[in-house]
Amino acid sequence: MDIKNAEFTSIFNVASLQNGALVDLHWFFLAIAALIACVVTGLLIAVIAKFRTPADDDGSEPRQVKGNIRLEIIWTAIPLLIVTVLGVLTAVVMIKVNPAVGSKKPDVIVIGHQWWWEYQYPKYNNVITANELYLPAGKNFLFEMRSADVVHSFWVVAFGQKMDCIPGHPTNMWVHPTKPGKYLGSCSEFCGAQHGLMRIIANVVPQAEFDEWIKAQQAMPEHSTDPAALRGKKLFNDATCVQCHRIAGDAEAESQIGPDLTHIAQRKTLGDGLIDNNTENLTKWMQNPQKFKAGVNMPNMRLTDEDAHDIAIYLESLK
Ligand code: CUA
């Protein structure tokens, strides 16, 4: 499976400028917290040692102390100072990581669906793809997060931030990837039966490779003249496939309910990172999607082996 070649998934495997700032802040917080823990533990041990009951204790009540203005001021001022410093640093990092968007247009629109991801690139001739996100390294991309149904949450671990996709209320997030690699994430807001299989596969590639990818996405898919593929195309357009799926350049297939299939053959996986993308797996998927992802919106189309195979041949020709 292709996603096995992914980078080590950890927030400490920093892959974006934003996550760099967040992880630095995290280490600073941890250092301050560790220092406080050491001071408090040290004082506690010192007090226990110094004021333990002496052997000749006569059982009388210890000296009673009440009110000490200097102590009150010290133990109010020090925590206040610590909380203020941490609060200001948090605000500074928040502004740095997610500056105001203003009237800027998004570079990528992320749409959460039960249970897959749609990615639109409005500045690149409105390329639309599904489940396998591509980003160029070294460029700050503005994301707009949307949802087609329920609340989802977009979280690529190495990018640090997590952002909710809320129906009817777009949210924003900046991502400036720093190093090429394949980074995994997952939906992180419970969104139904297959929430756990709502994976995110983010490919960060060098700018030149990204330009190539965008060019390939913008091109109309090559149509095979193979007889099985032609038969498959006819079946695809005659059956209910076109009620949910879009294939650019095909006037009959314009629905955007399910994943865009314009260049499905370029994708590495099917079912959002579930199985390898090949004719055999696509045939099996079409014959019973519920077997792979129970509850998924795509019904069992009750296709014969031959029909499913020919549609798969057609779709796998869409490079
Ligand atoms: Cu989408 Cu959880």
C-alpha cells in the first residue's frame, strides 16, 4: 500500500513553518513547566526535611503565623508573570501561524465528505481531485475548509494545525510546507461510521513537480480506444454512475456528490487510502463498496463481472 511509504507521523516531524512555530512554543512551555516542577518539588522536599517532627516534640501546637503581605505579593506576582508571558507568547505564535486572511482567495479548498476529502485548486483552472492532496514545498498556501455534510476536522500531523470543516461556515488555515514528503493525517472530529477511515494523504513535492502535477490535472484525460474501455464508458454514462461522479470534458458526468474521477488513474489508492488503485481492486470496489467501507454513500450497483470490469478498464484509462 502506497501510504506505507509515508513519513514518520508525529507532530515533532516538522513539515511546515507553522508547525515549526508551534513545536518551538511547545518546547518553551515544557521548559517553563519543568522548571516550575523542579522548584516546587525542591521546596517541598526542603520543607519536609526542615520541619519534620523532632524526636523531643512535646506535642504542643506550633507557632501560628497569620498574614504576610510580602509573601502574598510574591506568590501572586510570580504566577501572574508566568501566565502573562505564556499568554503573550501564545498570542504572538497564533498571529504568526494564522494571520488575518482579509480578502485573500484560497489556494486550496478542502471539502470534507462522509468519508473522503475533496480538494479544489481555484487558482489553477479549478482543478478538482480527491483524497490525495498535492502541495509545493516552499510556498505559503491558504486553505479554505468546508464540509458537504457533517462537521469534519482536517489534520495533517506534520503540519501541526487542526481545523474544523463546518457546514455553511468556511474556516481558513495557512500551510507553508518546508520539505518534500508524503505526510499522513486523518479526520479528527467524529463524523460517523467510517470516521476512522477518513484518511488524509498530503504529498509535498518540489515546485517543478507540483507544476507538472497541476498541468497533468488541468489536461483533459486521455480516452482509450480499447473496446472494453469504450463499452465501459457507455455503461458508466448510462448507469447511475454519472449521478454522483464528475469527469471533466464529459457533459454527462458533471455531478460532484462523489469523488471527481477526471484523472482517477493517476491516484495511488482507492476508497481514501484504503486499497491500491488498480483495475482488479476498482472492479471489486464497484461490485460491493459496502464490503470495503460499510456505510459509504456509494451503493452496491449490482454490476455483472463483465460490466464492472469494463467500467474499471475505462476509469483506469483516465490518466
Ligand atoms: Cu470526517 Cu471524522
